[in-house]
Amino acid sequence: MAFYEADSSWHAGEEEMHKLLRVPARDNPTQPYLTPQAANTLIRAPLIALGTLDDESRPWTTLWGGEAGFSRAIAQGIIGVKTTVDREYDPVVKVLLGDKADGEVVQVQGTGKMVSGLTINLETRKRVKLYGRMVAGALAATEEGIGEVQLVVKIEQSLGNCPKYLNKKQIVPHIPQPKLVSSDLQLTQAAVELLAKADLFFISSSNHESDMDCNIRGGSPGFIRILSNAEGEVTLVYPEYSGNRLYQTLGNLRTTPRAGLVVPDFETGDALYITGTTEILVGKDAAEVISHTNLAVKIKVEATKFISDSLAFRGHNGEFSPYNPPVRYLSTETSHGIGGTEKQIHAKLIDKKIITPTIARFRFHIADPGKTSKWKPGQYVALSFADELDIGYSHMRDDDPKSLNDDFLRTFTVSSRQDALDDQFEITIRKVGVVTDHLFKFNVRAELDVPVQGFGGEFIVGQGEGENVAFVAGGVGITPLLAQAQDLDLSRLHLFWTNRADDIPLVTDTFDRIPGLAEATTVFVTGKVNTDSEDWKRLVASGAKLETRRMTVEDVGSYSASRWYLCTGTAFRATLLKWLEGKMVLFEDFNY
């Protein structure tokens, strides 16, 4: 999910987290309004998590929905939600609308209650965070224990987030029959079992009374651990995985150490609602609680509700995120020998070709191809370099501050076809960070083996019979096309490819490997070109159309295509989306 640029400042808690974790300075990408992307995601998403504060300033979180279209923008900066809910026990319903369920509209006088939201489509892994104030609402009883809620919220902030730890689920509507199982401050066995199998939860937090945040945490089933569960004393803890490094939730927990969680059971519709105080654990404080963890959040539960059949939907499990690390157990558990025993699939680096000083192609051999999924052209592979590069927690790492709390999981577009190499795959990458730098320096004869987390993504270039399509690539953004070109009618494809002058060898190497592609390509070269070099002479002779300038709106306007595929940096992509407004544009976001 691409981030938007904005002038929004960070609040004190966020700045403290950035300083503590040595995050380089950057602008806050949160937009102070409902963006078009947010509105588009909202109407297409079948779920929305919502958070608010009760009269004791305790955050609570719920999860509504069942099918796309139940929430949408209804005016400039205003969203409306209309769906079936548990009217008896849903804590957010109670806070916002009280006990009355006669359908009477509640009009907010003055400043409405804070409402945080996360609209999410788990099938596509797309999500957008929202924050605003309640304008109006109504709750009408429909059947025993349930009702139809209508909620209107004026949005003051929105932000798209990445899909890194989201496990896919297909959501279908369901009529709930909620029943209170327990509200005791000791988790029932059913609640304990739900936590043991949960692969996600939603969390709300606030920065005092000024704004709120609602987000998701995902991982392998059981990543939420129970530190204590006795009468009157329940404490949970979960690891914070490496992400976009905005630390908006943790920033809130620095200023206002309280969180509200909902842990949904997508099979049964049961829900565990929790509110409690929080403590952020960093470095050895985290590792002493959860093994192999540099950052974690501990939650001392103050109130809880376990409701059976509370949710108006069911979810069918799909692909797990390839980024999910194995469950990190409590230090007390690992000392008794509890740990993951599942055999990990490894890939061995067997060949390396340096194309330019900053671009290279690497070939890997999968040790046990029968145990990994078949990948399709246009997908990515997720590889873990933690064993090679993780040297443990360091509060200060001046030699490489960006590596602090890095999980060393990386996704790379597969640039080869499985039917051509079978148990091997290739990636074509640019040297941009600690992992790629390690690959560039590594001697193939030293035998590098890395765990394969899996294959994923669906950036498939479709082309019907007689259909013209266009592909816009920026530098190594060509990689999704490399594995798919032989499936396309190149006479009806046009490639617009922008490159630095230093990357000309990548262009000629690609044209050598894919016959006929050069004639379908306009290459835009920026920077100082050495017209006497052999690489330039080869490019001139390739048959491609060459432009020694930046790409402009006139270039895309000169070609008629039924679909446009984009694989560029986020800034250039934003420009292209403006140029191609009104056209069918498809792109995959690899900013995991």
C-alpha cells in the first residue's frame, strides 16, 4: 500500500519511539482527510475494525461487516456504515449508541466521540487506517441479541498500510446469535484456545483525547502469548514484528498506555474483547519475556468479554503471509523445550551474474521442491536472511542503524519461469540495503542457504486475444514482465521503460533474453550517456525506440491500451496514476 505525503507532524509518543528505535527522520505520511484510495478501499472491503473510548477512557475494539459495500463514503470526508451487529455485548456499540435499539437516530451535539477504524480486505491484503469523530448513529433491533447499526463518522485522518503480516481470508456474511460466555477477569478455556489458534487481532489505542488509531497485528497461529491467567490477573504479550517503522500504535502507547483488542474466531464467530494497560518492552526486556524478540507489548487486562457467535461473518482461511516468522515462545516455555519443529525449506545460491555495479541476477536451487508451492509468473519469493545477518539486539548500532529490529525477511519478484528451471528460480535485483548488499558480496562457492518463507502475489499481466496492453517499468521494475513475456503477444504490448544511463546493460541483457521485446519498447534514459560505449551501441542496434529524457504525459497519451500495468517507484507511480486517470490501471505494491 503506497503511503501519501503530508505535512502532518508526529506527536510526542511517536517521536519517542522513533528516537528509541533509531528511526531516520521522515515525514508523517498520514493524510488529514479521507483520501480517494481510502474511499475506494472502504467500499470494496468486507470488514472494518472500529475503536473508541468508554467513559473511563478505556479503549475498546470491535469488528463489523460481512460483505463489501456495507461501508462507504457518503459525502466529502464523511463515511457511513450500515451492518448487522451484536447489540447486546459488542462494547463499541454500547459506548457509541448505548442500550436503546429502537432505530432512533442519535445526533451528536458538539464534538463527537473519537472513532478509529481499519477498513480491510483480507482476501487482497489491502487495508487503510481511518480516524474521525462520530456525527450520528442509530441502532434498530432485528432479532434477539442482534440489530442493524448505522454509524456516520467525519474522517480527519487516513493512511494506507502495507500487507506484510496479513493472512488471507475469504469473508462471507452470517447471522450471529451472541451469547455471553464470560466477563470474568480470568480467561475461560475456550478463550485460551482461541488465543492459541488466533493468527491476527485488531488493536485500538489513543493519544490521550486528541486522536486514535486502529490497526491489525498478524502472524503465525499462537503468536499472542499468555503470561498469566489467574483470577483477577490476566496478562498477555505479543511480539512487534519489523514493519513500516511509523510506530503509530506504539507511539500512542507511550503517551497513553492503554489498548483495546478484539480477537476474532473466523470459524465460529466467537470474539474475545479485551481492554487493559500496556507496557512496551524493548531489547533485553523483550527478550527476557519472549525469545528472539527485540520489541514486544505486554497487556495487563482490566476487563474482558468472551462472546460466542458474536460476529456477523465467517472467514475461510487462504494463504498465510510468507513474512510470518515462527511463533516466538515465552522464555519460560522455551526453557522447557517448547519450540517450532517443522522442517524449513531452504534455497541454495548457485549462480550470480553482475549486470551493472548495482543490478545483478541470482539463481537459487530449492533443496526440497516437493514441499514448496508451485509459483506462477508474476509472483514473489520471500526469503529469510536472519541466520546470515541478525547479530542480535543492539540498542545503538551506529554502523548500521537501519538494521535495528530488522527481521531480515525480504520479498523479491521471481524473474524466471518454473517450467523452465523446475527446482530453481531467479531474482533480478538492485543493491539497495543490507540484504542485497550481502548477496552482491557473497561468493557463490561459499554455499549460501536461506530459508524460503513462501511464494505469493498475483501481479499477472493479462492479455486477451487481439488486446493491446501497456507496461510501465522503472529500472528493475521490469522483473514481473521477465517471467511472463513468453505468454504475451509482443506485437500488442508496449513497454515504457525508464532507466538511468548506468543501467543500460540491464536493458540490453533483457532484450537478449527476450527476443522481440526490444521492438515493442520505448526506453527512456536519464543521466549522462556515453554514446561511444559498447553498451549504448548495442542498445541503439536493438531496435528499441530510444529517448534520452524523462517520460512525460504525452508519451502515455500516444498509446491506446485497454489495460496499463505499472511497476515503478511510489513517487513515479503516483504521477502515472494522474496521467492515466480514467484508464484501467493495475499495479502490485511490493513495499512490504
